[in-house]
Amino acid sequence: MKAWSYPVVRRLGALSLCLARAAVGSAPAEQRQPANQIMNDTDPLSSFRVIEFRRYTINEGERENFIRYFETYFPEAFEQLGALALGQFRERGNASGFVWLRGFHTRFDRPIVNGAFYFGPLWREHSLKMNSLMKDSDNVLLLRPLAPDTEVTVLPAVDPVTETNGVMGIAVAQILSLKNQPDEALSAKLRRTFSSYRMPGVREAGILVTLDAPNNFPQLPVRNDGPFLVWLGILRDEEILKRSFTAVAQRVGDTLASEKLLRDTPELLILEPTPRSRLRWFPAWQQ
């Protein structure tokens, strides 16, 4: 994929609370509620219309330690503030790759929640440890659902009693660099193309596109080389991935490229859910 540019920023652990307040200053007055009010105003487990698709490079040999720290401290913290860790994954084929999705109900919630978290006590306590394990955390796509019914699937938290054998399934993310931000006609065309993924053992988990809006929490950089579209799916097992899905994903990418809709070669991420990832093959689904 092509290189991207972003502003140089300091690590958040050293920033002051006044920056958090400044980050939300551009929000309308009715959106300037404290983070703990967001949970009262919306359904906490639905309608996440702003997504950070975060791809981290972890220091060599430290990914499992990073995952353990992340899952021990952070999912409940985001949920308490009105955001959600929708899923977190090991990137297959990249021993240092860690991917996770953070969802916000609206773009105005993003600076409020991020300000409360990154200038709050939990991050102050653990930021030095977490930052010491990461080589890069700035490869971030800021996205929205392509349509109201393509929001990221929100699954229940992993049940520590009934899911004692760990999470199941494989996640996939097909990242497409579009030439143009999708209008209604292009959105419909893309959705028709993605219908080829409807097969046994595959669940669509979201179709997302670049959010065409300024980064309203600049302390966390996001990529500005879009637009991008991300198709998310959950596969039941390795057999589905190898027997059918990979070939179909190749055809989808080739089709869109042949129609001159893409700026670059599609990227297909194979993602292995971590022990507490909400996005996984859900046990209650029909096999």
C-alpha cells in the first residue's frame, strides 16, 4: 500500500488535561457532555457510526505480552466511557501485527471518550508499559458504515464460563483503496459485489468507508491517504478460508480493479481473534 503522512505527535502519557478539553471545543454545545453521560444517552451496545481501524506494530517477541496487558486493562474502560473495543486480533503472517477496532456512537463522542481515557488514571498508570511494547501505533483508518445496515456487528463479550476453550473462528478484513468516496450508486454496486461472500460458514461483520471529516482528536493521528473501504467478515474455520473464501476474495478484488474503481492492489488481512475479542465466530450461530 502507498505511504501515508501524519503529524508528529508526542506520546499521550505526557500531555496535559487542557489538550483534552481543547480537542472537544469544536463540538456543538449539545455534544459537550461528560463521557459518562454518553452511556445514558445511547444504547451502549449498538449504533457505532465512527470506527477507528487500528493497526499496531508491536516490538519483536512482545505481541502476546501486549495482548495480555491490553485485554486485562482496557476493554471495560472503553465500555464504561461509551465506546467499545469491537474486536482485537493477531495479524496472520506478521508476527508483530496487532489489529483492533474501537467504535464510537458519533464523531462528537470520539474526542470526549478519547480525552477521558488518555488523560485519565488508567492510561496514566499503564502508558509507559504499553508504549514500551509498541514500535508504531499510527496506522489508523477513521471509518464510518457504508450504509446504516453495514455497521460493525456487536457481539456479546466473551463468556468466561461457557467459552472456556477460547474464541472460535477467523476474521478477515479486505481493504480497498478507492478512487472516489462512494456515492449512492457506487455504494449499491459495491454491496452487490460483496454479495458473493454470502456462503455457508461466512458472516459479514461490517462494510466501512473512510469518514470524510477532520480528525477531531489530533493527538491520535489517522491516515489521510484515502478514501478506503473495509469489508469485515467472520469465518467459521480454516477450511472455509482455504476451500472457498480466499478464491472469492481474489475475484472480488480483481473485479473492482478491472472496473477502474481502485487506486492500488487490494489488501486481505487474515486476523486471528485474541482471547477476549468480541468479533469471533459466535458459539450460538448455526454451524
